[in-house]
Amino acid sequence: MTRTRTKALAVMLGASIAISGVCTAFPAMEMEVSALDTTTQVTYPFATGENAFQYAPTFTLAEQWTAGGDVYTFSRVFFDNATYDFTDVDYIAVQMRVDEGNFPWFTVGITDTVGKRFMSMASASTPSMYFLSENGSMRELTITVESITLEKGMCGTLIMPMTSMGQWVVNDGVNLDPTKANGFFFTTMADSVWNWAVTVGEIAVYKGEDITTATKETIVSLSGGEREKGKYESIKPTLSFPSDSQTPAPEAPAIGYPFRTGEDAYVNAAEWGGFTRDVSKSNQQTVTVDLGTADFSEASYLIVQYKCGGSPGLQYKLMEGNNAYSVAGMNDSPIYFAAEGETTSSKTCNISFDHLNVFTGAGSMGALIIPMTSMKWEGAAGDLTKIDSLVITTNAQHNGGFDLLIGEIGMYEGEAGSGTFTKLLDLSEKQDDKFSVTSALEENRGKLTFLRAARQTLGDATVDFTADKMVEGSFTKAEKNENEEIIYTQTGGGIWTGGSYGKRELTTDAYGDQAVRFTALGSNPYGDAYTAFDLAPTGGFSWAGMKGVSFYARNDSDVEIAFNIEVDCKTLVPVNGEEKSISDRFNVKQGYRFWLYDINTGKTTIYMTRPTATLPAGFEGWVRIPFEAFNRADWSTNGVTKEYFMDENSTVTYLALTVHAATYANLSFTVNKFGGYTTTPQFSSSFIDAGGKTIPELMGLTQEEN
């Protein structure tokens, strides 16, 4: 299924990176309008017929991505040589076949060795690409919102004029180096575009403005058969090769979920997060779990209790002193997952680029099952009889904005299904001192929190988001340099780069707890008018059956300030006769009542949504907004209608605030302790008895806490 791209820029609000951008000059090249059009007679550059794709791999995304977090796919074909100099290239030709898809759309382009991108741009001097069929007919593909739309059954060659592309805005002002280009990529949004399969074959480049007389050079060749799997990268889509059908897939081990279940499953587990993705610098984040001394010499599997709202790339290592027995170097080896309570496991991913990304089971409690044969010693061999710790590590340059639950840990010895499971880390009692974190950079450092027996509540309200793991970060400006290139400056993260400017700071609330202060810093002339601040980018909690949203807020400015609440609701919705788990974005709409309880004056006030929540000057206290004030965003049309919003099957998979940057520039407000409430508050006066339903009574706030 594929959704429309209408207002796709707004969809990007919840993403950790945005693919939107503006066209800037390709370095060291004079870019003119392409001479290519649908009447150009181009000699077909690759093999045709039934054997044209006999060695080509297929990228497939079968299901909608509903786990929240980073929704972008990323598929890449590396060139035959480590780099290729694109300085004099005029066209790129990519052999391509669309096997499945209801008009899927993709941003396409090239990368260099440090990850910079040069990609399709609607604002480019040639805002079109072309598709050359095997029969010689040419079709124009207009670039819309930096993407081209393909169609099932297309079989031929995608021709990409260099004049149809521009620099990716998140290149942070550093242009792609054309002398160090290393691959062709295509990307889309997995929550919007799914049920597609694209086969990519050979790749060639043309040098010469007239493609009919230009010099052609093949830079990805399949003349020798299938290329090695390391020449491809695929994040979220599966990658399959023609030879895979001849090799039976390994069976998932007959090992079920071996840890605690229900509410007790979370008790005393650690949750690792608090750092954001910052593409501008390397920043290795590591959590270490002390195992004492464990003998893994006869182990068949390492099993770790796992839950994460997204699918970050993680590296798992068993340590013996400084020696690491790791998933690094074991690319294409399988990793398995058993959901909570299940008696069997299923494959969740293959190790890719020395990391694993848990796809099956993302967002659910379960057990990560890592075969010992999917790990090996890094460098010199250590002693598996003396394993002292488990290390989980990732680089914030590539991953961030997630919360990873790390629970109990064990090993399985013997054949799957008939062997023995041994628990090495038992969390029936507190073991906080077994966990520690490190970060290469202090400015964006990961944090640990520990989950306890009961869901935190304040009377009738839950507390599902607190700022205790947040770090300071700001996205400050975008400006043109002397070459008319737009330079974006970002520190930390958690603020949508496609929107206007803002700053995030740490502070304290009225109760002495860490809170977060947001300030809009003015409009972005190259982006959206709203500044969007992430709170819980992957959600991971439920407000099912509740009446509305409750949170602490303080207006730190001397005039009123207003903001909207953006929330993704994931639930079960009937689609073509069967229930599907899908999500849609909801936010506050015009003309609904909400409550403000000021802890300093003791007064409760009813306001009307505008469509925003408003904090009057001097306000500090608790805000309650009923769910009836929320409606689905106009651009979000997956199928979760108002009747399903926060129903019994629902979970929250994204939570953020948006502020109109021009209206509220340089005005600050503080928030904390977001949750759901179960009782509609009532007024109390000398004439009316609220029956214990005032906000302070419902929340159990004492006079001192008020």
C-alpha cells in the first residue's frame, strides 16, 4: 500500500532526519539544464530480456513500519571500486525493475565516503528524471518533494541527470565530495510507502552533455555473476539475491521467551537513551552490564531481554577483559527474537555493517537470541570461560533518539529445544550497580534509568514521559554562504530540521525534578513555519481508555504562549476485512475546552483551544486537555479515524510539541510529566461541591505540592 505525499514535509516532523532540502551547486561542476527529454533516442545501456536481471538483488518492504522512531528506509548499491570521481559526470543510469508497489516514491541520489548525499531535488535546474524502457521508450519522472514516483511493472533504466540533483540539507554545510562518490541510494518513508519490491542491476555513468554521444562507463557490473552482499546496504527493506532461492534459510531455533512476563517483566530493568542523533560528529555510546564471571565455552546462544521503540543499529559484545567476542565481522549472520510469552522464535534480522537492527518485534517486549556462531573474537582470541560483561554500543552519529530496555540476561547451552537455559543476570532484586554508561562526548551523553514495579502515577494521572533523560540541544539557524549554499547549524538534536528554529534547555520544575524548557528562535525562510520539539520520539506507552492528556507546564515569559501537541496513535483498524496495526498523527483542533490548574494561586481555569494549548503569563501548574480536542492531522491518512483514537488497542508511538516560530519567537516555556488522566475535573466553590474531583484532589497533590 502507498499513501499520497501531500504535505509530506509535515510528515517528516517525527523523523530523526529529514530528506527535504534545497538545491545547491554540485562542487567543482558547472550545472546547466539537461538536454535530455522524452524524444531523445538513447541506446539502451544494459542487457535486455529474461536474463537482464539474473544476478541482480531485490530490495523489498512488505509491511508498513509502525514502530515509530526513524521511519526512513535506506537502500544503497556500492560502486565496484571504493570510490568514483563524479566531477565530469553528466548522467547516471541505473538498471531497475519495479516488481511490486502501488506507485511507490523514492528520493534517489549518490553518497560519498563520509555519508554526504547528492540527491533528487524539485528545485534543481532540471526537476525531472527519466525512465528508459527496454523497448527504447522514454518516460519523464517529475521530481516532487525531492522524490520520483515509480510504478509496478516498470523495467528498464532510470536516467538521472546530474542537473536534477542537489545537496542534502543535513550535509551540515559540507558538500558531497564528487571525487569520493561511493554508491547509489534510494530512500522513502516506511510508515507511508510499503508493499514494494525494487530490483537494482548494473549502474553506468555518462560524460557529455548530449547523452546520445556521451562516453559511457559501467561502475557497477554484474558480468561476473552476483556481487558479494557487502556491496549492498539495506535498512528496513529485506535484501534478497537470485541465489537465495537455491539456499534454504536457516530454521529459527526452537527457543521461547525465557524471562518474566506481565508487569513484572520490566521491574528493575535498565532503560538506555537520552542521546540524540547528530550527524556532524562521531560519538560512540556504550552501556556495560557486569556479569561477574560467566562460562560461555559451551553456550549455543546469548539471550538478552529486549524492548526498543525503533530499530537502531547496535553492536553486542561479550567481554573477557579487553577481549571482545562480538557480532562485528559477522555480517549476514542471523539474529532471532522471541516475543514475550512465546514458545518459539523467529528471525528478526541479519547482522549488517557489524551491527544488528531488530525489525521483527520492534516496540514489543521480548528476548533477543544471538547465536554464538553469529559472533567472533575481535582481534586476538580471549577466553570464553571468563566472560565478565556484556557491552552494547552504537554511534550517535548514526543512531539516537531511542530508549532501549536492557533486562535480564542468560545463555542457552545445547541444541535448541532440548538444551538448558541459565539466567546470568536476575533482576528480581535491584541490580542498578551492574549497569554503567560511557560516551565519547559529554555534550550528548547517554543516560540510564531503572524501571520499578508500578507505573508512575499522580493520583488519577499516569506519568509516562519525564525529562530526566533528556540532554540539551538546539537547532539554531540556516543561512547562505558566499556560494549561495544554505548552511544549517545544529547542536544536539530533538528539534525537527525541516522546521523553524528552536532551543532546548534543561531546567527544573516546581518539584525539583529535571524538566525541559523550549524556546522558538524565529522563522526558517527555507523550511516550515513551526518549530517542532520532540518529547518521546518513539513513544512506547498507552493512554488507552483514558480521558485526556495531563502534564506540568510553566510559562517562563511575560506574555501568554501557545503550542500544539503532536501525538501518533497506533492501533488496530479493519483494512479490507482484516485488522491491521497502523498509526496516524493527531493534534489539538479549534474550539474545545481544556483545564489549567495554577499551583501558585490554587485557581482552576477553563480555556478554549485555538487550535493550540495556551499558557497565560505567569502560569505554573497542571494542564489537562481532553482527547475530544484532538483530531487527525489533515496530511495523515493511514486509516486511524477519530473513533479509534486512544481505544483499548492503542499505544502512543510519538509525542512532540510545535510552536509557531514567528509569533512566539524568543518566548520560553517549561514542560514535564506527560501522561493520561482518567477523570474529568470539576470546579469547586462555596456554592458547588466538586465531590473530590478538583485537579489537586484527583492528582493527590498535598498543600505543599500545590
